[in-house]
Amino acid sequence: DYLHSLGKARTAQVQKDARIGEAEAKRDAGIREAKAKQEKVSAQYLSEIEMAKAQRDYELKKAAYDIEVNTRRAQADLAYQL
């Protein structure tokens, strides 16, 4: 009966260790998943920021070009009238 009790205690310890190991593995997987999701969102935001900067730069250059074109057009119209 003593050996049987020792076997039960050891079995219980092994089962406990297995449950702990499984819980730790799930925890670690959850942490890795959350970190990957965070990195994905950060990369997406950085991409959107770069796209917005490029759009802003384009709009600024286009506005400067439009001003130049309109100025030249006005000068040409004025010269034609004179």
C-alpha cells in the first residue's frame, strides 16, 4: 500500500507539472501572438504615415507648379494685351 501511495503522489506531481507546462506554453504563445499583432499594427501605421507624407509632398509640389503655370499664363496674357 505504501508503494501504491508513492506511485499516486508521483503521478499527481507529473500531472501537475504537465498542467503547469501546458499553461506556460499557452501563455507564451499568447504573448508571442500579441507581440506579432502589435508589430503588424505598428508597421501598418508607419506605412500609412509614409503614404500621407508622400501625398502631402505631391500636393505641395503640384500647388507650386500650378502657381508657376498660372503666373506664366498671366504674364503671357498681359504681354499679348500690350
